[in-house]
Amino acid sequence: MIAYGEAGTTFDHRVEAVIATRPDWIARQPRYGLAAAPVASPTHRAVASDCVRITFREGEPVFLKLRHADMADDVTPVAGLAARKAARLGVAPEVVHEADGALGLAYLPEPWRYARVGDLQDGAVLAEVLDAKKRLHGDGRLGHRFCPFGRIESLAAEARAADAPLPDGTDRLVATMALVREAIHASGIDLAFCHNDGIASNVMIGEGEIRLVDFDLAGDNDPWFDVGALLNEACAFEPERREAVEHYAGRFDERLYNRCRLYGAVDDVMGGLWGVTRAVTSARSGIEFYKYGTWRLLHARTTMGARDFESWLRRL
């Protein structure tokens, strides 16, 4: 940990620039250090922002997120609002600072830890996460629309403009997403406050409770996208998916299950295009954006190649 005033690197100066705006923090003799190293694959965390732990002589630590400039367009303008609403609902840490690409959260000490995919494969844990997301969905809209299909179109255009090395068949995946969009919109959607993030590491696990973190993609969307993206991350087998749909909805509905399966592919294509594109556009080296992106696109192709894919598309 580094004492405030002893900055020696670019990272240190970024952190101290934020601390300098908080006289109340300075008065408590802060020290700081990296809280999580950026990793895109095989797990996925701390990529869009530097993650910093700030401790004080007195008082609770702060988890500070400092957004990277090369990720600015990937973060919703209502991320702070979403984090505050989620905290008020009791499903996210309290927001203690927000300004100019910096977001400070109440630090969750050990035994809190970020979830791995294996954790979400525990039915009880998955049910808790679904319940937390359902609380978001019932709290009214944020006032900012998040459309995964629009994001796919935007990322595909950015990939082409950047001459990103997209795998063969990616154009077909994007074209299929347009068909999925048409089918889902024709069946109707009800917008709600959504996390829009199914990545396991954005769930924190404590002793018998969970918290949601990272609202960088938050916005008003179909709640079933939240469910579908989460199940796409967590579930390897159909019975678990079906049980999860039943848990969220209170009953099993084949059409809702189909929607979740399609949304899983949507999330994969969105994440895949993002990874391959950021491998070219990000100034930071050493982060496996391309590996992550190509894996997500491969997973999307696997879903779309499933025997029942056309049935999912037709029966919404």
C-alpha cells in the first residue's frame, strides 16, 4: 500500500488526483493499492477500470473504480445512478464517491469474494442472484435505454472501421442477431431497470448473501435479457436452465425459456464483438481481449447451431 503524497507511477497519480478532491479522505491519512489486476480470460474482471483499495487510519476502506479512457464508450452514463439504486435496494455496495469517471464503493472485506462460474452453478447461489436481479427489475426504470441489439450493430461497425480480425462467420452471427431482434420485438418486451451483465465476477459472495457490482452496462431493457445472460454464463445443462426460469417466473414457461436461450446468444455476440474490437482499439497490452472475444463468438455459434435454435426463434 502507498501513502497519499508518495505517487511514483501513472497509476498512483490517477488515484491521488481523486483523493485530492476529498479533503475528508486526506484528513484520515489514506493509503492505496491495486485491488484487482485486469484479466479478460479465463475469468473476466477489472478490465474497464483500474480497481483500487483505499484504506484510512480511521473508518472503512473504499473500493475505487477509475475508468480507462479506452473504455469510456463502453460505460453507460447512468452507471452511478444504477449503482445507487441497487445499493438502496440492498443488492449492491453503497456508493461513496462519484465524479469524472471515478466511482467509489463501500469496500466488501473478506470473507467477501468475487464469484466464479462454478459458484453460480450452485442452485442456491444462482437463485440468490436471480432474486437480486429481480429486485432491480421491480424498482422502476432508470430513464436510459440499453439495447443489446443496438450495441451489437455499433460494435460490428466499430470492428469493421478498426479492421479488427473478426473470425470467419462473424457476419452471419450478426445477421442472425437481426432475426432474433425482430422475433423478440414482435413478441413484445416490457422495459425495466436491468444490470445487463451476466459475468460471474460481477457477483460478490459473502456468508450467506450476495451483492451485485459493476453497473457499467445498466439501463432499461427486457428483464429476460438479464436472466438469459446470467444463465448463459452459469448453466451448462438444460435442467438447470429450466429450474432457473421457473424460479424467476414462479412457473416454467417454454416461451420464456426460449427467450432466455436466444438472449444468451445475443450476449455472447455482443461480448465477442467487444473483445475482438478492443484487442485492436485498446492502448493497453497484455489483456487477452482477443482470446475472450473469440471464445464468446464460438459459444454463440454453438448456441445457434443447436438443433432447437429455430424452435426457440419461432416460439416466443
